[in-house]
Amino acid sequence: MPEGVVRREKGGRTMIKFIIGVIVGILIFFFFLWFGGGTTVKKVGQGLTDTGKKMEALEEVIKKEKDEVWDGMKSGVKKKILKEEKEAPKKSQ
């Protein structure tokens, strides 16, 4: 090997990261069981389902209001354009 080149062992760091990952996984699983496991997941899921239904209702209301406003703007713009077209010949005379 050339002088000044240091060879590092990659296996040591990789092994430490793997062991830490396994320990963290075991801790997460333990706390999941400790705090109720399936019962807790069921409660959280029920709450999320209720929230999802409320959000869908709000989305429908917002969509209807947006469509109403947009339709009003379209008709208002058309009226304004038609009004300007009628006034344009009068100004040129």
C-alpha cells in the first residue's frame, strides 16, 4: 500500500449500527405490547376513521362553495365582456 493511505474497517461500524437497530426494534415492540398493543391500535384507528369522515364532509362543502363562486365569476366576466363590446362602437363614433 502507498505511504499515507490508512485502511479503515467498515465491518465494525456496520455491525454496531445493526446491533443498535435490533435493540431499538426490540424496545419498540416491547413498548407496543406494554401500552396496550392491539387495543391501542384499535382506538387510534377508530379516531382516525372519524376524523377522515369529517374531513370528507368538509371537502364536499368546500368544493360546492368553490363551484358556486367560480360559476358566479364566469357569468360576471361574460357580462362584463359583452358590456364592453357594446360600449366600444359608441366610443369610436
